[in-house]
Amino acid sequence: MAEIVLSNVQKFFGAVQVIRDLNLTIADREFVVLLGPSGCGKTTTLRAIAGLEDISSGEIRIDGKPVQDLEASERDIAFVFQLYALYPHLTVFENIAFPLRAAGEGKADVDRQVRVVASALDITHLLQKRPSALSGGDMQRVAIGRALVRRPKAILMDEPIGALDAKLREDMRSELKRLHIENKATSVYVTHDQVEAMSLADRIVVMSEGVLQQVGTPIEVYQNPANLFVAQFIGSPVMNIAAAKVETEGGAARLRVGDAGEAFAMPADLPARIAASGRGGEGISLGIRPEGVVVARQPMEGTVPLEAHIIEPLGAYDIVDLKVGSGVLRARTASGFVQKAGDTVFARLDAAQTHFFDTKSGQSLAIRLGG
């Protein structure tokens, strides 16, 4: 398999720059997901690795060898497209066998390799069918089989399950992870779906407007977002973000959120931590995920009375919008914990789950409180 290294990669379409000074190393046998909204440059990056797009400047190395000047056919890379790209007049067997026949493999070797891949993908019973007789999930399995059959150095996948329904996507996520582990392949996967990214990736590469925002394991990008973009792109529901002001009252630290009348209790060292980051008590934004907003029915030490505004029942849990001044904080509660909109509940912020960002730059202040 292969290590893939992108060094100072730039890509322009005319005057529009779609990849900006990208530096990224994908380790041998690693599963990396390029994640971001439409137009962020993730698919262009994938196509540049494959050789389907030329880069404007920089270097791409596969197994230590510069490949930016090589044709796609010379890079030993397999590409799985979103829309299958199967040959409609060929059987499943012939579709999977196509790259082996193109490489001049013998009939016995082709038959053996096709059947090994078909067995791994559980599509042996479909080998004599044509694509028109297959479901979307089966067609995607065939497309993946065609990519896997010749054991390429790396497998690149461009939203390969985006066109499937929710149940099939869930099944295929498990299948793709299993195949990656079994084939020990270097895999690069593009998606805008953060659930896919979190469930599949060894590491996630978050991109926005052609700029790499953060690289890390799913837990790292979820628990320690590098900036406001990552904080709000990763997680469902998204992280609460609100203007905040750190205050000291009687030796105790408090955090005022937006224009709220009440302030939340915080650990005593917060003002000093904020000051050490180079910020004063203002010009900062609070970030906290809904599970970090702790809700009680009765007043307790450190809680603030808030009105429930909207309740979203999601089965195993509810998402409750709490009025905080003219804004809201979203809290995750047990199902039915808050009975109806308009009820008063008592909330506190779990200090260990708070994040602080420079409002102007959006960058994290890297302050994590112990609670």
C-alpha cells in the first residue's frame, strides 16, 4: 500500500483558487476522510491525488515518488465515484474483471480474483446479472469491487454512498470499514456528512474554502475544535456558540452569555486563563455542545433559571432550546425530561465541556477547564 504526501499544493480554476497551500500526510494503510461543505475543495483534492486534476503548484508523492506529472493510469490508484460508473452492457463479473483484463491478466487469475472480491462483498450471487437488475447498494458494491480487485496502492472514494437511502448508507459504512481493515488499504474518502466522517475515519481532514482547518481523530476534532468553523461543522446538533463576557464577582468567576441578565458560575481560574491567552474578559465566544448544558427541574447550587422555548423529541433524547436573554442555548436532556415549552428549568454549564474562541479570528483560545 502507500503513504500519500501533499506538499504546498495549490489549485486554481482560472482566477479562482480552490486549494490553498495544502500540506497533508496520509499514512500507509490509514483511512482518512476529507470533510467539508460543498465547494470547499475536498473533491478537487481527491481528484488531484488520483491524477484526474492537474495541480497549479506544489508536489504530490505516493510511496515517496512525485506523481504530479504522471497520468492517472500511472499512479496505481483506484477511484470509486458517487454514481457507480458501471458498464451497463457487462455483467457484474465482467465489470469487476475489467481492470484485470485491461492489465492482461490470465483467465484463471481473473476468475479467481473476481470471486475472492465478490465473496468479500457478498455479491457472488449477482455475478451474472447486469447493472440494470441491481439495487443502488449492490451497484455501489460492484463499483467498490472493481476498485479493490487489482489491489491498488490506494483507494479514493468520492461520496460513494451519498445517493443511497439512510438504511443502506448505514450498512455500507460498516461494509467500507470492514473492507478497509481486511484489505489493509490506504483509503481517502470524501464526504460532506460528518456522521460518515466520524464513523469511518482514522483521521478527519476538515476543509473550508480550500483551506485545511484541522486534522485529527474523530474524538480530537469533536472535543477540541481548532476554530469556530470546525466547532459548528462537527456534531449534531451543532455546538452552541454565543458572545460571552468573563466577570469576577466577590472573588468568584462568572460567565455572562449574550445579553442575559443572569451569569453562569465558572471555575475561579477562568479570568486568569483568559488573560494568559492574550484576551481580556470580552471579545470572546463561548462554545458548548448541548450535552454540556446540564438541566435540572429544581434549583440547585450554580444553576440559572431559564425558560424552555422549543422541544425537539428525538427518541432516545430531546433537544431543548433554552432562552438566554435574546438568544438560546440548546441542551440535550433525557426524553420527556422537560414536559412543555414555557416551563422554567434550571441550567448550568459543565465547565469541562466549555470552549472559548477569539470572536474576531475564530481561533480557539485552547482553554480547557477541569470543572
